[in-house]
Amino acid sequence: MEYLLQLKAFTTYHRGQFTSIIEERNLDILSSS
């Protein structure tokens, strides 16, 4: 059970990181055009 909770926290954290990276890249594309 502990392992599943850690795995869920891990994937949630990385999904947030991934989303923020995509948002930054989209802002760069929008501001450059």
C-alpha cells in the first residue's frame, strides 16, 4: 500500500513538471510569433 501511494505521488509530481514545461514552451512559441 505504501508503495502505491509513493508511486501515485511520484507520477502526479512528474505530470505537473511535464505540464509546466509544455506551457513554457507554448508561451515561447506564442511570444516569438
